[in-house]
Amino acid sequence: MVETTAGFPPMPEIGLPESAYAQMAKQAEREGNEHARAAAKVGQYVTLAMDRSLDWDQKLRYFKHTLSRHCFPPRFAGDKCWTFYHNLADVVREYCGREALRIASTEDDLYASRLDMGQLREKIEAEAEAFFDKLMGGFTDCPEHYDQEDWAQLKLIRDQWI
């Protein structure tokens, strides 16, 4: 874990067993440390979202839940507190974008292989449109669960096929 803002817990390490995050969150609750609890919950839900056996809708539910429930500072928070929660949200966006790009790249490779095998581009385009609509949510502007750079890369991959 890397220290972020003095007086606040470090950003969560992603990839620990879920029980470790549960223990961290319970310990933080016992100590009345809402910031440490939020960091533990971000680690827990992002780790759950990175499970490769889940489909994109399940992953996205975890990412969106984490952003909406665990990445907002308490009312009347100071600048350091706002920075801490902004950094937590950035962790969520980083992993959401990373996972979306991994999935999109895999699909891109599949489409390219199918095209090389002689499949009609029109058939691939129709499937790609449905796939990217699901992955990107039909948004024209970057939604809050992606950062701008990952969003731009997703659009580049999509635009090759649609």
C-alpha cells in the first residue's frame, strides 16, 4: 500500500482475499475510522470486480457501487479529505478502465481473427456494435466510471469495427 495524504489511510491494495478487506473494514468501524473503512471497501469491491469469471454487467455493478457509496467525503470535509476520496475514486476508475480495455482488446483480437478467416465484415460490425454498446453504455461522453484516457482508447478500438 502506498501512502497518499498525510493523516489518511493508504490507497487500498487490490487483489487481497475478500476476508482481508472485511477484517480491515470491521477494524476501521471499531476504531470509528470512516476513511479506513472506505479504503477497505474500495479494495474489496474493486477486487471483486476484477474476477475474470464475471460478465461485464456484474463487474460494472461493483465499480459503480464503489464509486457511489465509498468514494465521497463526508459533508463539510476539508481539502485533504476531498483529495483522499478523489484518489479512491481514481483507483476505481483505473481498474474499471483497465478491465474494460482488457475485455475490448480480447474482443478486438477475436474480430480481427474472424476477418482474417474470411468472415464478412458486416456480420462482425453488427456484433461489435452490440458488444461496444454494452461495454461503453451507449455514452457519447466519458461516464464517471472511466477516466478520459481509457475512454479515448475504448473509442479507438470500437471505431475500428463500427
